[in-house]
Amino acid sequence: MPLPYRIVLSQIAVGLVFACLVGAWSPEDGKGALLGVVSLGIPKAWFAWRAEAAKSGGALLVSGVTRFCLEAVLVAVVIWRLEPPPVGFLGAIVIIQISQLFGGIYKEK
């Protein structure tokens, strides 16, 4: 499996584990955490797909900026329309973004 896909799958897995743990504490916060995972997981999965197909640095940069904009729009729409509990929602976003820092530990075989 290519590296971008492994990184995104690990981020989504970390987010889902967080959602399960928070959901055991408070079901409402667990739903908020799931919304956070979905609102970041979709753009990250799209970016992994585009990063694997990118032929140049410019195409990768455009895909990265597009991913950032999609994440911002999805987070704003979820907050505006669904009003998730902030502990679960923002906690999942923070955990997923922190797990991105550890993406560099994966080695290509």
C-alpha cells in the first residue's frame, strides 16, 4: 500500500479509536468525534489519492491547498449545521492533526 494511503488510514484509525473512547464517556461527544473524523477524513483521503497520482510539485501543492480548503469548509459546515459537542469534535480534529506529525515514521519497503 502506498505511503499516503497508510498515513491517512492511520489518522482515521486514531480518530476512530478516540471517538470510541470519548463515546464510552459520553455518547454525544462520541458522535461529535465521529463528525470530526469524517470532516477531516474525506479531504485527507482525497489528497492521498491525488498525491499518489501527482506528477509534479506544483500539482501536489495545488492538491494540498485544495485539501486544506475542503477541510476548512467541511468543519465550518458541520459546526454551522450540526452543532457538534466541542469536546469530541475538536478533540478528534486535534488528535488527527497531531497524528499527522507521526506520518514520517513510516518507511517504504
